[in-house]
Amino acid sequence: MAVSAGVRPFGRGAQEEPRERFRDAAIAVCARGFEYLPRKDVPALVRTLAMSEEDVLGALGLICRLNPRPGTLIAEAPSEYVVPDVFVRRSEGVWHVELNPETTPKLRVNADYARLIRRADQSADSIALKSHLQEARWFIKSLTSRNDTVLRVASKIVELQQEFLEHGDEAMKPLILRDVAEALDLHESTVSRVTTQKYMHTPRGTLEFKYFFSSHVNTASGGECSSTAIRALIRRLISGESTRRPLSDSKISDELADQGINVARRTIAKYREAMGIPPSNERKRLA
């Protein structure tokens, strides 16, 4: 009976009868035909459960309406929002990158206190205050330098990935940390620190800096294609496939080869699994 625990409330009358009618069938599908459930293999369920096709389809429809997270009806975790470090916008055909003022507060040393410290004597207290003043100024200088580096790195990423911002994932170019480091004359470790847990608000959503970096795959023409673009192409091919004859990993590899992108079948499988897309036999729909 645990299967029906997550059923969303149904109205009275016409909607209640199908739920009652197919409840036992749905429980039977989960108990004795679960292996056929992910791919909705109706003929196999009909044979295994000795049910009519109508009852199997009704049971599948009922299961699809179940709440997969019934616990959220009792308690729900508060939403956590990402605050972007930079804003990216396009104005008059030019991309602009700006620091988010909420994440870069302006700090300063109180001028009155600074004057008092300069006038103080050479006592131990005065020397300690002068040391703190120097530390405060170095801290402010370090923050300014850090913000400048974040802005430079973000601007370079936008410059190198303009096609992605304009056309989407399929236009993403291969990019590694070393490319940005060499272009800005920075150490690669510096770029790595700057791009870790930093976010960029763009017309395509709020994305982590790391999202713009991806490995490359050689194309038949001698060029390169980013792994992000390949994932986008795989998603597009699968979204347009026939549900009765879904594309296998080998067929997807052949389709990409026709576009001049040579990707091995096992690489296609790795990318597909990383995107949470099931294999072709589980995507097949017979009804």
C-alpha cells in the first residue's frame, strides 16, 4: 500500500473512479513488473501480469501522477539563492561586465582615527594602533586587487565565449584555465581560485565561472569542439528522436560524425549518463 501513499489528492466524482480502478494494477506493476516500469514496456507488463493493455496503461498513468517526494508535503527545505559576483549584459551589440556592488562593499579607514594615530607618540599602544592601521589598509588594497582580478577574468571569459552567450550551449568553445591565465598574464592557480564558487549573471541564466571551461574534442576538419557543445548536441538529437526507435549511442556517434565531430561511442555513453539520460532501450515507448 506504500505505492498509494504519495498519490496527489484527486477530486470527487469522475476523477476518483480511475484512481480506485487502477490502484491494484499499479501496485502489481510495482511489485511484480518493476523491471519493465522505467521503459514503460506495455507488452511485457501485459504478459507478466496477465492484465489487459487498458489496465496496464491506466496503472502506468496512475504511477506517473504519484508524488516522488511525499516528504515535502510535511516539511520543505528553504530555498537557497545564488548571489552573482558579476553581471553580464549586452548593450548596442557590445557585451559589458560589471561587478555586483552587493558582493563588493566599499571599505575605508576612518580619516579621523587615522589622523589621531599619526599624531600619537611612540608608546606601545601607539605602535600597536599603527600596526592595525597598516593591516587595515593592506586588507582594503587586497580586496581591491581581488575584485580587479575577478572582473578581468570574467571579462576575458565573456570575450572568449561570446558565441555561447549569443547562441547557446552548442556554440560553446573549448576553454581551459591556462588559456585565460596566459591571456591575462596570470598564474593558472590564480585563475583557478578566482573561478571557484564565483557566479556570473548572464542573459542565459546565473552560471558558475567554471561552467565556461570544458575539454575539447577534435573534429574531422582539424578544429575543436567543446564537451559542453557535444552534450548540447546529444540532448538535441535525443529530444528529436522517435520514441518507438530511439537513437543508440552508436547511432548518435554516427550522427555527430556526419556533422564533422568524431566522438567515440563510449564517450557518448559517458556524456549521456552524466546528463541523467537513460540508454535507448529504456527510452523506447511502445504506446
